Amino acid sequence: MLREVERPDPVPGAGEVLIRVAAAGVNRPDLLQRRGRYPPPPGASDIPGLEVAGTVASVGSLVREWRPGDAVCALVSGGGYAGLCVAPAVQCLPVPRGLDAVAAAAIPETFFTVWANLFELGRLQPGETALVHGGAGGIGTTAIQLASVRGATVFATAGTDERCRACERLGAARAINHRAEDFARAVAGATSGRGVDLILDHIGGGYTPRNLASLAPGGRLVQIGAMQGSTTEIDLRPIIARHLTLTGSALRPRSVEEKGRLAQALREHVWPLLESGRVKPIVFRTFPLAEAAEAHRLMEAGGHIGKIILLV
């Protein structure tokens, strides 16, 4: 159950900043944490919330880049659903020019995740093809835009025709309604039987054999979640014969140093795209912080396109 409580103000450590939160993103890990299935890592706040935007209230003794009053967004390991939130200084980024705090709060969790998995772990290159499952969600809308603007051909899956159309407006060459047709058959048809070079998947379970069947020779399946289960049975022979790679990663357990490196990569490669308007965070709906439970119910019901944001 989510309800508002009073907590002592957090105090930033030597390498941290204290952010006066204006907006916080809602993500599926928050839902899992609320159900007791995704505990925060050691030392992290037990308050949900993995991304925030606002202004710097104070800084630790070793922080040089940020000053009180700076407008920032930040990736955090917890504590985002609050008026004040502590973040490692290296995980903070300036609010992109032209965006407000609501849009900025929709950036960190999804953009860090997509950059780390689509481009670093998945090694997606210009001219390649990618399949993004859940294309209308926060991760999906981000992945479609970044992959297509960087020269890849993107296919996506979504659960309604409306959400499929939204994926195509964001740059997907084709969106597949997975409730109406088999995505593996659709991918085969769209690629003349070759398959795609990369699949970004948070579904797992029974999707895995079909994902492997949908990969081109040398293709990579990057697993970032397991909404339909973490176990399944697969045939290893296609992996061996077609030189496939099955890999995956999580963002929250990574070290501060690793997240800081990802932040710098985003600042170099993605911030110009955000500030030029070529890529944008998609905000579906906002809720006051006091209605966080309603925001969770909306995400659990599905049907949203992009991100759900809490206003603090």
C-alpha cells in the first residue's frame, strides 16, 4: 500500500547532492518493490522512485559540478517519491534545454536502460534491424526513437492497434499487435525470413524461443526483464548454428561509478538529440504525489503510452 508519511530530511554524503524534487517517474520496478518482490539494494532508501527532476538544494563537500539552484534530473536507487531526494552527483544530468521538470523526470531510468542495453551491451549499429517488445511503454518509446534516429530499422510489439500506431509515429517501421498476430511470423515476413539483428525484451518466459527464432545470424537477444517468467525451455542448436547471443542486464544494482559513466555517455550522445527535439520523452499522464497509488493502478492496468509522472 502506498501512503504519504513524514520522514526526516535526507542529508547528502560527500559525493552526493540533495535534490528538491519537482517530479518523479513511475516505473515497473516500483510496482514490484511495492509488492515486496524487488527490494532496494543495501544502503538505498526504502521509498520507491528511481528517477527525479528538480533543483539542487545542497551539495556534499566533494561535489564541484553542481550548485544549489541548478536544474537537474537524476537516476537514483530509491527515494524518488519524496519532496527531497539524495543522488550521487555523477548520476545527475542538467535538465535538457527546452524541457521542463515533468519531461526531465521521464528521462533517467528509461534512457540509462536503453543506452546501456541497446547500444552498449547489444551493440546496435546503423543499418541494423531491431525488435523492441512493449514498444508503447517508457522503455519502448525511448528505444524506438533512439534506435531509429541513430540509423537502425525498428520493429515493435504492442497490445492494441492504437499503441501500435503510436510506435510507428515515433519511428517504428512496423508495429505488431501481439494480441492479433504472432510476432515471430510477422518479423519473418517483414525481413524476408532473415530476422532482426537485435531484440530488446522485458517479457521472458514463452517469448524466449520465439525471440531466438526471430534473430538473424549473429543476432543478439538482450533480456532486461521477465514479466512472463524467468524460466523457459529453449533449443540450443539454433544458438550454436546461427552464432546467436543471449545476454541481459539490470540497472539498479550497478555501481555508482558505472552509472556515472553511463550518465556521461548520455550527455555526449543523447542530450544533443533531446535538446534539438529529435528525441523526446513521452509523458502519458501526471498525478500528484499523494495519488501515487492511482498512478500504480494505471500502470498495472496497461494501455498507457510513454511515462507516468508524479508531481511533487
